[in-house]
Amino acid sequence: MTELSPNHIERRRNGDRRKIGKRKKLILKWHRTLGLVSALFLVFLAITGVILNHGPALGLDGRTIDSPWLLDWYGMELRDEIISYRAGDHWLSWSDDHLFLDGRAVVERAAELNGVARTEDVIVVATLDTVYLLTREGDLIERLTGAALPGPIVRLGETADNQLIVETEAGRFAAKAGFMGWAPTELNALWSVPTPTSDPIRQKVLVDYRGEGLPWSRVLLDLHSGRLFGSWGPYVMDATAIILVILALTGLINWKRRR
Amino acid sequence: MQFCLRHCILACVMLTLALPAASAKDVYQDPSAFVADAFGGAAPEPKLLWVTRKLKPRVREILDRNLGQLRIRYWARESRTVWILDEIGKTKPITTGIVIDNGQIAQLKPLVYRESHGWEVRYPFFTDQFIGLTLNNDNKLSEHVDGISGATLSVSALKRVARLALYFDAQVSAKHD
């Protein structure tokens, strides 16, 4: 084995140093590039993650979204046509088993409407087997069913002197005071009929209905996982997570070398 | 043989599809008839109980939600009150008739059942357990009611309406005393 001269050893040492320096530069370069590329996603992941962590405290499940484009994105469309009636200056609309007063859902699990009327302080909404009594603010006073009705209601109307009449298969009945009973009658009534839903009411119904079904927690979770951005979204977030691991490793290597 | 098997499968599929439709709304007794029966055939005029701010917290405690309406209709004569209450089992309301006599449940009967499962709660082996029950100070039933496996949510719904009817009865009785 031949002995190496001091110059030779020095050259080799310099070569090794250059090699190490090159690798160090490469790691630093990648560390910087990956950091820059992923910075936006990392900030995004961190913010959505922190918010989701405190979701219950922030009431994210209870709060809903009414942004039309976001709701459209989720494909939250009403299944049924919106059917509306006028009751004085109020709009009563029905769609997807929901009853809306002036575009705001006030009753769930309501059947299709058969008529609407308004007394001095009560809004009366009739379906085949239920009569809903609402305040003008939309609070449900009472739900009249079965024993409280003269029979399945075909239509609802008012006489000229504002007496409320329902038509059933067994004939016509007039509501007693306070809706505490029904008396058979032969009186003629002006029957309540549907009216085309105005655009503002349609918009309010859509926003209210859709908002009911899309909590903030759902959207934030889909943002965090990337699902909101389509089928490639989760892969982008996966890539960001992998980059985060690489950043941690390259950072550790750099730190160790500096020591 | 293969023809026969095909028909059997088709019949099974049709039966399966028909079953939920058949159980979409089962009326065991018309609510008006239930009220009339509870008073020996002639129901008195209905009365109203307003669910005031004072009653609301207890109602919420019993139902684990707000009642969602401002007044409740009931029928009363002497020591007897009758209540027709709707409560959701799993997804749809069960209409139940409850007769309270002297602060005790005299009868509890599901009248209209709309759920696809849990209809066993209609049978006397279950509903008879409620007879004679009262309400404790903490708004619980005085005795344990055995559940039915596969009908847990319907059983819970009926327990809630039983408690609610007893609570409402106590309110209207207190008003008359």
C-alpha cells in the first residue's frame, strides 16, 4: 500500500468538503423550493385545522352557509317545485316537505298545501290532514290534526265576512272561535289558490332551505381535506403533507450539519 | 324449475318493495274515536293549555328539545284528561293517545304509526306497562318500562310523551285545584 503525500491528502479533503458543500447546497435548495411551493397550502391547512379543532366551541355545526354559489357547488337543489300562496301581505310557500313563511322555513315535515288564509292575528295553513296556526312572525301556535279537524281538507277559503271555511269529503265546515271546533255550513267561500312564486321569495326559500343543510363544519372539513376542490383536491393535500415531512427531515439534516 | 325460482325471486322483491309502502302510515285508531272512547263515547269540548315561559324549561327537559308550538289541545272531564301527542321515533312522528286519570296513566296507545320499524310498541304487552305510572319530582316515570329490542327509538318516544302528558295533566289539574 502506497503512502499518500500530504498534498494528496489535502486535495482529497478539499474534494470531500466540496462534495459535502454541494450536497448541503442541494438539500438547502430543495428545502427552500419545497417550502415556498407548499407555504400557501401549509398556512391553509394550519388555519383550517385550528378552526376545526375548536369547531364545537365556535358552533360550526349549528351555523349554516347561505352563499348561493357554494350551495350550488354542493348541488343542494330543492327536489320539488316551490308552490306559493298569498295571505294578506305574507307569502306561504311549500317545497320538499317544508313550509316557508316569507321565504323562511317555519314547519318541517309538512305535506303539500291545500290553502292558506289569514285572520286578524293568525295565519292558517291547510294540508290534507293538518291545519297549522301560525303567528304573523312564523311561530307555530298549534298543529291541528285528527281529532281537531272535521276530516281530510280538500281546500280552504274565506267567506265575504272573513269566516274561515274548509271543504272536506264530508262537506263544508266553518271554524269556531279559536279553532276549537268546526260547524257544518253551506256558505260559499272564496277559495285559496296558489299564486306564482315571486323571484325574491324564491331566492329566500332557496337560501333558507339550502342553508339549513350545509353547516360550516362540513365546508371547513372539505377545505381542510381538499375535497371541496374536486377529486384531485385530497391528492394535493396529501402531497402537501408529504412535503411537510420532507421539510422537517431536510430541516433536521441542515441543523445537524451546522452543529 | 328455473322459471319457478325466477318467479319466487320476483315475488320476494315485490314484497320487499311493497312492505315499506304498506307501513308508511298505519292508523291503529282514529284519534277522534280514541278521545270519544276515553269518555265513554261522548268527548267533551276540547280545552287549550298554553305552553308558557314557565312550562317551557320542563317541557324541554322532558323532550330534549323545544315543543315547537305555543299551545296544546286536550280533553278533560272530572279527574280525567286526554292528550293526543306527536313525537318522532326515528324520523317520523308517532301519534299517541294518552289518558290520565287522577294523575296516573290509565291508557297509552299509539294511534298513528309512520316509521318503518318499531311498530311492536303498539302491542299491549308493551303499552300495559304504562298503566298506573305517575311522574316523579324529577319528571321521570315512577316505574321502569322494559324496552323492545329493535324498537329502542320508538320506545323512547313513547316514554317521552307519557312523561309529557303526565306533566301537562299536573299543570291543568293544579290550575283547577
